Amino acid sequence: MTPMEWIALAEQGFELFMKIRNSAKSAGVTDEQLDAITLDYDQRIARRQADADVRGSDDH
Amino acid sequence: MPTRRSLAPILAALFLFAACATTQVQKARIVSVDVHAVLAAVDDAEMTLCNKQPDNTCKSSVPAWTTEKHVEFSKHLVTALKAGRALNEGVKAVPITGQTKADLTAVSAELEAVTGLVKDILPPNSTVVIALTAAKDAVLRLLPLFLEGA
């Protein structure tokens, strides 16, 4: 499966990924682009953490 | 006293070393971009499958994909996403540390764990299964590149 096929599966990550991946080969990945990825990770972790904690909060 | 001629090989070696280090750092950074893309694909695919309701339960098109499965999936994905984020921060530093390499291995382990969760529940043509297959394939391709090159 090609990177294009991977990203076709991701709606929210698509735009960010394309933007960075396209420039990565030619100009390299900058610190600012890595920061944008970290920010996206933060949002995804917060969303998933909330879902992962559902059972834990029910148990208490 | 060193002459200009005697300094030339040393300078050439230094430039070559700097160029190689830059290439390795860029390679590691592209690996991080790829890891983020595959984890985002898995994350989004499962969220779509869950079809979360206002009461935080899943109403999936696959009845066996219950809220409990979603919670278990989320626990593993939180670990994978945290490892991905740590890796992404790690590739900013030079040289790449052993911890950053371990983060990529952790992503791989969590992808295996969530694959176990979906096994025998989701059909092979499920978007989540396809995304997971693609993600594992990507990480397998990236691991040797990252471990050797960075």
C-alpha cells in the first residue's frame, strides 16, 4: 500500500500530512512542521484518553 | 604548523560528516511524518467505525464492535499516539537517541495489540483493518531504515 493509499484512509490527518509530506522530500521537515504534528498528536491523545477513561470512571 | 593542503582532507571529512548527519536527521524526520500519518489513519478509521453517540456509546455498523471494544482500542491507541508524539519530539534532537528508537518499537507493539482486538470481529475489508495493515506495513518498512540510518 502506498502512502497515498494510507492517507486516503485518514480524513482529519489528510491535509496536514499532505502539506508536510509534499515538502519533506524537497525542502526537508522543519521544526515548525514537527510542532504541527505534535499539536495534532495532542488533540488525538486527548480525544482517545477521554474514551479510554470511560470504563475507569464507571468503575469508581 | 598544518598547511592548507594538509587541512583539506580534514575539512572534507568534516563536511562529509555534517552532510551525513543532516541526511540522517532528515530521514528520521520523514519517518516521524509517516508514523503520524499511519496512526492518524488508524485513529480516524476506528472513530468512524465506532460512530460515537451523544452518550459516549458506540453505534457501529458492525454490531460486535461494542463500546467496550472501542474503550480497549482507545487504551492501546493512547499509548501508540504518545509514543508517536515522543518520537516526533525525539527527531528534533541530534543525534537520535535510543529512546526515540524505542518509541517507534512501542508504536509497532501497540499496533499489534489493537490488531488482536479487531481479529475475528471486523471483516478484512473493514477500513480499520485496512488502515492497520497499512500502518504495520509502514512501520515494518520504517524500522530498519530508522534503526540503521538515524
